Amino acid sequence: QTWKDLDDAFTTTRSKSKQAGPILEIGCGTGEDALHLASKHVYVLATDYSQGMLRKARKKCSSNTTIPRDCQPTFKKLDLRDSHYDVSLEPIHKFAGVYYNFGGMNNLSPEDIGHLAHELSELIYPEAK
């Protein structure tokens, strides 16, 4: 169901012959969702707090031969508790969408989630809002 929802949100209006995105994933874990979207020609900046998860995601991505080279996800460390996280997202500053799966934000306070939502809304393309 998750992949159907991601496909509906990020791939239905895009040509499969052309790269779509960029999309920001929060809490990518081992990269399954990012790799799925990449297989649909969607570029994903996949982020996680855990270096161990990012290593697993990079390894999984490097062994996947079905994803076009120009759609390979980028995996970066991102700590949502850092109020300056936008700097860590360089060089990409505008995204066509943002998603997270599972409990990537479970340890944040409601105030932190509100701040994060506001800040992320500034990183979204105006036409995608």
C-alpha cells in the first residue's frame, strides 16, 4: 500500500522516460522506498539519522543494477532535532515533495514537528503546495 501511495503521489503525472523529483525522504532506513521511487524515474534525497541505516541503504543501492544512473538516490544523514537542518540538504533546496514512512518523527515534540513542517514547506516548490 505504501508504494501505491508513493506512486500515486509522485509518479502518476510524470513521464517514465524522464527523471522526476527531487523528493525528500525523511527516515529512509535501508532505502527500500527510495529505491522503489528511483525505479520509477523519481530522484530521491533519502535521509536518516542513523549512519548504520545509511550504510545499508548505500550498499543496497550500489548492488541494484535496475535503477538508471541519473535516478540513483542520494543518501544523507539528517538530524531533525537540529534547527539548522536545511544547510545539510545542500545542494538541493527545493523539492517537489516530502515523505516519511514508519516512525521517523516519533521522538519529536509536537512543537518540533510544527517547526519542521513550517520549515519543510519553505523547501517545497510553490507549484507543488
